[in-house]
Amino acid sequence: MTTTSAGTVIAPARARTTAASATVRRKQGLQHGGWFVAPFLVLFALFVVWPLLRGLWLSFTDANISGEGASFVGLGNYREALRDDLMWEALGHSAYFTLLAVPCITVLAFLLAMLAHHIERGKWLWRLCFFAPFLLPSTVAANLWQWLFNPGTGMINHVFGTDTPWLTDKTYAMLAVVVTTLWWTVGFSFLLYLAALQGIPGHLYEAATLDGANAWHRMAHITLPMLRNITGLVVALQILASLQVFDQAVVMQDFGPGPEGSTRTFVQYTLEEGFTGYRVGYASAVSIIFFLIIAAVALARMWLLRNREEGGR
């Protein structure tokens, strides 16, 4: 601490002046920065917060699609939904699709990224071919594979010499949707893996090679551990996206639920109740239940990631 001959303390005064200046700068920055984020906050409140609150309110009513004459029913919609076998069946279809699609997309994306990363000639062409399907609209991809899976004129049965009823048999209908989704969406995860591979320092592989490590050892002890975080991200994103599957399943079945309802997903069930059954209140309750499921998955992913990071320390 520095003092004058009169005993006046200088350091605390300087500290208070510095703190006051920093506070003024923060307030000025907040005032100026607030104008930049205000448009986003307005749109977020208008298109996210308000619909969510409105849907939450409707879930406690028996509102129809016209929105008139709605009366408060409390938790009646939620109790009905939890007892509805059709809702649980639709949730099971979404979960089944997720269990099939997520591992396939993750593994295939990694393999394609490894190929595109190590190939020498035509790198840009390979990357374009792997990523291009992701740029297609969902309806285009679904219509294309609907034609490929057609039992009579489709190329799939023609190439493999079979007559499998891909779209009309409940055993194969969801599998066809998984294959379509795999071809259509793997490009996004492929791009994430490719970027992560390019970020691995080359000297790690050089040092491992000098120590006598072969290709399998380098992959097991360098590549896979370095890609652990990106793999977790890919899996989490794919789980959240797969649980919300709707477009391709509906389009491939000509906007129907599939053979014996085998491709009716949770999102499709919600839309059927709201816009076909005109039960907006009940559909809102089902949507809130689905929102809670998605939120639980996301929170579980965050909890696992945090525990893994703490364990790594």
C-alpha cells in the first residue's frame, strides 16, 4: 500500500476510480450493444416464446382448430395423452427410427470423412459428392427414394434381383425411411468430422509412426480420442433430429401413416390430432410432452459431457 506524508491512502482510491470507469464502460457497451441484439430478441419473443406460451395455455383447454369456444380442462389432455396407446406407438416408431439411424449416420460419416481426408486425387469432387445430397429439400430426397424403392419400377429391387415390398410392408417401411435419411443427411455429419480431422496436428501421427505404430494403432490412439468431442456432438445432434423425423416418412408414404401405421412418427401423430382431428388443445398437450422428452435428452447429453470433462481433469 502506498501512502503520502499526510497518510492519505492512494491505492484504494485508484482502485475505486478504476472500478467506476469499468462500470461506466460496461453500461455504455450494454447501451450500444442492446440495439444490435434488439431485433433478434423481438423476433425470438414473437416466433418462439409467444408460440410456446400460447401452446402451453392451449394444452389446458379443449380448443378446436377455429380457436373459438375453448374451455379450461386442466390436466385432462395430459391424462388422456398418457393413456393413449396410439401416442406411445408413435413415440416407439420415432425411437426405433432413432436407434437405427443415429449409429449408421455416425459411423458412415466418420468413414466418408476418413476417405475424403486421406484421398489424394479429386478431393473436391469426393467432398462434393458426399455433401451434395444434404443440400436437397426433404421432399425431393423422399420422392427420389420413393421411386427407387417402388416394387415394380424401382431400381433397388431391379439391381438386387428381389421383389421386396419396401413401402407397403410394415417390416421394411421404416427401414426404407432410414436408408433415405442416411443418404440425405449424412453429409452434414461428414462435414463436421472432416473439419475435425483437419484440425488434428500432423506431428502426432509422425511421432507415432517413428515409434512403430501402424495405421490401426494410430487410429485407435490418436484419431478416435481426438474426435471424441465431435463424435459426441454428432450423436447428440442426430438424436435430436431423428426424434423429430417427419418429412421423409410422410412423403414416402404419400402423406399416410404407412402400412399398419408403421411409419407414423410422434410429430405426424401430433399433426394428425391437431389438423385432422381438429383437437388443437389435445395436440398442444402432446407437443408439450414431446418438448419435455427432447429437453430431457438434451439435458442428459449436457450432464454426460460435463461429467466426462470433470473426469478428464
